[in-house]
Amino acid sequence: MSEASAAPAAELAPRSHRAPLAILVALVLVAPWVVYPVFVMKALCFALFACAFNLLLGYAGLLSFGHALFFGAASYATAHAALEWGWRPELCLVFGAAVAAVLGLATGLVAIRRQGIYFAMITLALAQMFFFFSLRAEFTGGENGIQGVPRGMMFGFLDLSRTYVMYYVVAAIFLLGFAILHRTVHSPFGQVLTAIRENEPRAISLGYKVNQYKLIAFVLSAGLAGLAGGTKALVFQLASLTDVHWNTSGEVILMTLIGGLGTIFGPIAGAVFMAALENYLAQLGSWVTVTEGAIFVFCVIAFRRGMFGELSRLLKRPL
Amino acid sequence: MPDSDVILETRGLSKEFRGFVAVKGVDLKVARGTIHALIGPNGAGKTTCFNLLTRFLPATSGTIVYRGEDITRASPAEIARKGLVRSFQISAVFPHLTVLENVRIALQRKRGSSFDFWRSDRVLRAYHQRARELLDAVGLQDFAQVPAIELSYGRKRALEIATTLALEPELMLLDEPTAGMGNEDVERIARLIQQVAKDRTVLMVEHNLGIVASLSHTITVLARGEVLAEGSYQSVSKNSAVIAAYLGTEHG
Ligand SMILES: Nc1ncnc2c1ncn2[C@@H]1O[C@H](COP(=O)(O)OP(=O)(O)OP(=O)(O)O)[C@@H](O)[C@H]1O
Ligand SMILES: [Mg+2]
């Protein structure tokens, strides 16, 4: 049996992410001057979505197959509040995230008692119910969606109709959401969550009421997925059925897996990669999905741990 | 035996799996401060008993009384919080956490702060000193930073015991603590059990009869889900029903 030699009795290995964090912030600040801002905004919305999803799958070991429910519901809620009620954008976003968190709580209460594939199936079923509800409901605009959503004046003075203002607001939202997730993963709570993923019966036998931890993680994940969805609605001034479609639930899984499950930066890379792919493959029309599928299969075979999973192995440090 | 000296008692404990009775009317009394061994051939129902006692499985019938309190319907986590902590037959560590983190998870539960998702995990350093003391006690002080998955089997079991001890349980359930170990490890674990049993009660399932003979005050023999005999090692080992049950099994 292989056994590592005795390690020095130093304090815990520092898991400092200072360098990669600095690179991330720099990239986010510079990106719109290099690439189309709208493209980067889209990528950042999906990156936050994927990071929120990763909290569940990567750190709590829960595979939600219905995360579009939270992304899409918040997208509708934010768009509705902005267009029909004329709320200020920051309130619309908070409202969207809150709606997603409440739906997360409801979904979580139903799903978390189930394990593995049953958990995935219940989340998928609930998301599908919401999809058909959105298709029929009045306020979602059915097939047309909610169009012409006003971006408005954030805090009364940030004019979001100006592209670069909108961009830096999106960047700030993304970084805030990412900071929350980063802290959650590296918190006492995150430590327990990891333990539950690693060995749930053992965590129970130590007296942890594991469902409470899973539920908190679920609500956090849903709320931040909602923040991402609401932001997307403001950026594109549109909330539509695409946001609640199971395809979106599937894409966020792919992003996370391609980027690196359970790595803190991986889902960002995965989201950017997928957004770029969609953009550059757009001329292929209906072949986009097929090509995406092929690339996904290739990625899974070539780097099983995802981009950042492999990178973190090469660098011998958690990323 | 006055009731205050009984820490755990079961009455008519039974478990049925789709018609198959794995545990049948078990009346067990574990005296406070003793090492009590539960032995029996493979498939006798020992692990199932542990699962019932800790509510990892619901009992089909019967009651479980711990410190005078009926815990037949408590949840597994509640039972652990009352100080009745189990280990598993298959080693149960958190494989990708370091040895220190493994123990710290238990300390964190006992001492709080485990819901704080907004605080840095640096606050957990407050537990390092106690964690190191526990690792010292089981001879793992040099492995604090090693991921648990890289430990040898014997050391994983030692880590499990350290993690369990971190909760300062009143009653510790050990399921085959020495199974699959080399002689050296077996002796180390045996010494460890003896040492930790000074301040608490231990109920253990063990196939190594040498360990059972040298450590335990009371032995309960289980066969096909039923209690066959109970008493000291001397009396139990002379019991003809016990000898018959063990004949023809690998532990005969
Ligand atoms: N979840 C279950 N479903 C169905 N049957 C089970 C289940 N758990 C245990 N059994 C059966 O109950 C019987 C007792 O099993 P148990 O694991 O308690 O035995 P044991 O005494 O611990 O044996 P060993 O010494 O091999 O660990 C066995 O016949 C086993 O197949
Ligand atoms: Mg067993």
C-alpha cells in the first residue's frame, strides 16, 4: 500500500489564490477592450451561473439537472420588474435572485431527501414543470418572451444603456458572486460540505444533520444562479423560454465539467469556452449542437478532470 | 445490575429485510465503563445491530434505551449528538481531506461554527491544537498534512478512532476495528482501545478472538440474529451452543 512520507508538521498548506484571483480580475477589467463587450457580458453571466452550479455538484456532490429553473425564473422576474413595475435595475436584480432563492428552497426541500439519480430526476422534473408553466403563463409572454426590457439607471446614476457602464456593472456582479462562492467554499461551512461529499454516512455519524447543509448550499446556488439569469435579462433586454429550457440546464453541466468540476476557477473557463464556441460556430446553424457534443466528448476523453482540474494537477495546487 | 450502570439497553430488537430476519429479539445490556464485545459468525447480524442502534436503519420492532432515554425514533445525527458515536466496518475517513482536517471536522461539529459560510476557514485553526493532541494519541502526529486516502489501512482505522474521540463520545461503537490489519497494527489498535475505554464505554464487533479475550469484560454471542450466549470470555467459550455455531465457519 502506498503511503506518503511524513509531512512536516506545519500549519495547513496555504490555499492562497492570490495570483489566479489577480489574473481573473485583470482579465475581467481588460476584456471588453479586446473582445466584443456583449460577448464578454454573456460569458460572465454564464460563468457566474456555472460557478453557482459548481457549488452544488463540485463541492456538495449534488447533481441538479434543473438549474435553468433558477436562472430562467430570475430572468423573468427581473425582466418583469423592470418592464412592468419600472423598478430600478439593482432592485430588479435583487428581486430576481430572491425569487430564485425561494424557488431553490422549495425545490431543495423536495429534492434533497433523495439521493443520486433520484435527486437529478426530481430537479429535472420540477424544472420541466416550470418550463411548461412559463410557456402557458401570461406574464412570461409565452413563445415571445419578455422583450424590450429597459436597462435603466442603476442606483439612479449609472446609465446602463451605455455599453461600457453596463459591462462594468456586469463585471462587478460577477466578481461579487464569485467572491461569495469562493468564500463559501473556503469557509467552515464549505469544509463540512466537502466532508459530506466525501463520505456522507461518516458525516452523519459525527452528528451532522447533512440535509440542512445541502439545503443551504442549494439555496445559495439557486440564488446566485438567479443573479446570473437576471443580469443576463438586463444585458440582452430579454427573458425568454430559452432561459428555462432543459438545454440550459444541460449546458451549465457541460461548462462545469469542461472547465473542471470542483475547481474554483474551472467553471469560468468552461463558460467562456462554451460561449466562444457558440459564437464562432453560429454560422453552422443547427450543427452547433452536434459540434458542441463532439467537442464535449473529446474534452471528456482528453482531459477527464476538465481544463482546470488538469492544470491544478500539473501545478500541484488547488485552483 | 442497577439501571444507572446500564448505558445502553435494547429490548426485543428486531430487523426484517423483506421477510429475512437479520436481527431477532435481541435484548442487550451494556454496562457503563466496560468494553463489551459483540461476536458471532459472518452474517450473524452484528453490523445490522449497529445500524439499528445508531438509527442508520429503522428497527422493525423493539426499543433502544440510551442513558435512560428511549432513542428508538431519534435521527442518526441526534444520536451522535447524544454521545453515541459509531465507526464503520469499512474504513470511514474523508479521503481527500488531510488527516488533520478529518479530525477537525469532528471538532468543528462539537464546538460550533459549522454553518458559517461567510467566514474564512482560518477560524478553524483554533481547533488545530486539540486535533494534534488527538493525532498524537493515535500515533498519527507525523501524518497531519497527508490526505487520508494515502494512509495505510491500519492508519486509516487509527484516524477513524481519533476522529470519533474528537467528539468525546460516552459510548463508542467499533465495527471490526482490527479487520484486515497486520499484527503490528492490531496490537497498536488494541492498546488504543484499552486506553480510550478508561473514560468511556466501548461496544465492539470483533472477529479476532485474541483481542476479544484480552480486552472485553462482557461478550455477547450472536448467531442468525439471535443472542446465543452472554458473559465473560471463559464462560462463553465453553458454551456448547457457541462452539457449535462457530464450527464450520472460518472463525472456528
Ligand atoms: N440492507 C440489507 N438488505 C438486505 N439484507 C441485509 C441488509 N443488510 C444486511 N443484510 C443481511 O442481514 C444479515 C446480517 O448481516 P450483517 O451485516 O449484520 O452481518 P454481520 O454479523 O455484520 O457479518 P460480518 O461478520 O460478515 O460483518 C446478512 O445475511 C445480510 O445479508
Ligand atoms: Mg459486519
